[in-house]
Amino acid sequence: MASLSFKRLFPMRPFKKMPGAIKLLPALFLPFLLIIVLPTPIASAVEPIKIGLLGPPPNEAENGFKPYLWGAEIAAAEVNAKEGKQGIQFLLAIRRGGFSRERELKDLQEFMVEERIHFLLGHVGQESILPIARTVQDQKIPFLVFPVDFLEGGSSGKEPPNLFWFSPSPEAFQRAAVRTVAQFSENRFFLLARGSASGRGLAKYFWETLRRLKPEAVSAGELFLSDQETNYEASVQAILSSKAEVCLSHLGGKEWIRFSKTAKPKNYFKKIVHFELESAHQEILAALQKEGPEGVWGINTFPFWFLEGRETQDFVNKYRSKTGRYPGINALSGYGSVYALLETMKKAASFESAKVMEALGGLSFPTPVGALNIRKTDRRALWPIWCGVSKIVSNYPFPILKELKALGPDSFLPPTGQAETLADTPSKETAK
């Protein structure tokens, strides 16, 4: 499949033409004089720093890629406005396509050379992540990735050293879900998941951990669905017939929408306490709008309606002004990835790709959701996440999560060999 690429820079002023690229000057000549006269913490960049931003083929995963791109664009504009006097100007070179076949990876190599790319960001499918990282590994170009399906994007720590995961780990969502339902007063549980390896892995983890955390828990049943399943009438009836009190599911965003629309007319959510791992993604809440069911437990990684910090609200306001929408984790990941590169350049006191790659591990940097840390062991950004229950309110056009339980990243790193206990519960609980 042919790949498409184009570039975005802030502010938009022509510099000089070079093959395959457009260079830009800062808005005024004065900043160049200041760069010469005033000391800077790192050497000034002679040309804009090129960041390659990779996305899926056109018309694929649009609902995920566009927010990611918009978040990155907002961050680049902020960096160029704030850091221009220090000689830092970011240019986003955007390329969309497949990145797993030999021809596609050769095209990517040509793109990297022609555009003189310093760093890579990407919102791509799981099948493309390792091939991309390996393609640019010898050049020591760091690749910060936000997987299209990030709950399938598990890492082992054995990936190429230039690959950095800019998304919560699937294990964090699973652990948060099980620890939350284990504190419910109800005792009869049902598990609903896909028949994939990850779905069956969740089931094994769920039952083993639930019985440790809540010995009195009873299994009311489990059901594994095929990838072709789109009719949820039988699934809803099976759960109701099991006399379960609680159902934990991982269906995925699109399938959750279908399930909830089938279940709601049957008063299912008044009979069952349901926890779906992906029900509270911002894109899903916005898609359901006021038709979304109340009383459903879920996980959110950016509850902006609850976070009151100035940085949070500034980002939400800029994003809404640019897009007319509310931001979710996709937008926050694109935004935060750009700032991670900026902060790492300052930490390394260098624009060189190899030095930035080395400095990314262990980085701590501010974001609208709070400070994030990139863990050295598996090079993953450690995200705080919140569990809560859906509630329709007057000041938002979609359900939001209430009774929020905030779980910090450290909650997901028990010492090796230490069993999970009820003491290993949310780091704090707040309700709003």
C-alpha cells in the first residue's frame, strides 16, 4: 500500500527549499541575534528539528489517529512559541501507510533520509511497531509509539532499545479492574471476553487474583466470544440467566457500544454491576453520548472533568478550540510525546538522536495528567489511571466517571514474588 506524507510546522513561514522538505524561519530576525548573544542550556538548532510522525493508512483508525495528531500539533506549536528564542523549532513530518512489509520499510528508510528525521513518533498497529523500531535502530533514532490498540500492546523489555511505549500497559488495566471489583459487596461474578489469547489470559488472571483478594467470591460463569461476534442478544441473556451480580468484560470499544445498546433496553444495567475495561475511553463516551448507560464501571486515563490543574484545563481548552471536541488518551499521548522529546533534549543537553535515546530512560516530565516517568526496564511511560462509575450529568454531552478511584503507576509494580493482597489497593480514593 502506498504511503502518504506531508509536513506541518508552527509558525508557517518559508525558509528555503530542500529536496522533499520545507524549511521555515522564525517569525522575526531578532531571535537569531539573541541566540548569538545569550547563553543557552543546549546548542541552538540551525534548522528545525524534524520529528517523523507515523500513522496508519488513510481511512484506517481515523478516530484514533486524528486526536493523536492534533495533540502533537498543539504541543509543537507551544514548543515553537516558547522555545524559539533558545533555537528550538519542531517540524512534524507526517507519513501514513503500512510499515510491516519489506517494501514499506524501504520506503520508510528513504523518508527518514530525505526528510532528515531526528526522532519518530507513531500511532500505528501492533504489527508495525517492531519492524519500525528495528528499521531505525542502527541510526539510534528513538521511536515513541502509541499503539492503535494499546491494550494489546504488551511489552517484554526485550524489544529494541530505541523503542519507547507511550501508553498504559495492558496489565495496568487488568490489575485495576480486578482490584476494583474485588472490593464490591457482591459475590457472584461472570467473565465475558474475546476468545483470543489475550482474552483467555485475562480470564486466567481474573479468577486466580479474585480468589486471592476475595476468597468468598463465586464464579457464575464465563463466556468467550469469537472475533466475528456482533449479535449480543445471547451473551446478555447468558449473563442474566447465570444470576451473576457482577460481570467483568473486555470486549473493546466498538464492541462495547454494540453490547451496551443491546443490553440497555433489557434493563441489564439495573440488574448487573458491569465493569468493561474500555467503556470509559473518551472516544467511546463521546460516541454513546447521552445514550450511554449509567452505572457502568470503567477505566479512564485522563479524567479532565475531575482534574483541576491549570495545565490540564489549558490543554483541554486549546484542544476544544482546535477540534471542537474533548481530548482523550490519544490526544494526550501525541501531546505528551512531543514534550517528552523536548525535556529529554534539555536533560541530554543535545539534539543528537543517540544522546536523546540514551536519556529517555528514567525521564520524568510534566503533562496535563501530571508528571509521567519512563521506566528504564521496559521503556514504558507510567500512566496514572482512574476507575469510576458512569453517570450522566448536565454539563457534558456524554457520561463521565464518578466515584473516582485513582491508581498510581507504583500500584502496578509489586515486588517480585509478592502476592497481591487487599493492601495493594488504590493509592487514594476520591469522589466528585
